[in-house]
Amino acid sequence: MTDYALFIAASNAATLVTGGAVAMLAYRAFRRTGSPALRAVAAGFAIIVAGSVLGGVAHLLRSVALGVAIQSSFTAGGFAVLLYSLYTETNTTTTITVGWSE
């Protein structure tokens, strides 16, 4: 193990907790609104979190280089999905009807 194993493990745990919370909140918002953009946000953060976990496991079991390669690949993929979410059309139109009563 390297000298930075504890720091890497703590960083990956923080990424898991905070990124998982963001992904969960985005997914709950998607379920409430049905917005495809929010679904993509949830998926993007989930991919980034999964890459962090898999990269940390690869770092501990195999090599640092493999862990970095896995984490970097998943991070790039997650950000690509987040970028897609910014350009996704949202079909959430709100119609407000005002009626006058006399």
C-alpha cells in the first residue's frame, strides 16, 4: 500500500456519500417531475460515484494506475451525461388557468 491509501480511501468515501446524495435527490426530483434532464443528472452523478468506488477498489487490489484509469474513464462518462442533461428538452409545461367569479 502507498502512503496515500488512507487519504484516497477517505476521498472516495466522501465522493460516495456526497455524490450519492446528489444522485438520489436528482432521481427523486425526476420521479416527481418526470423531467428527462433530471434523469440524466441522476445517471451522470451515479456514473461518477460508481467510477470512484470501482477506481478505489482497483487501487487497493491491483495498482494505482488501473484505479486512476477506471476513475478517470467513469468521470469523463459521467460528465458527458451531465452535459447531455443540459441540452435535453424539458417537457414540463405549467399551465395556469385564471377564472373570474362574479
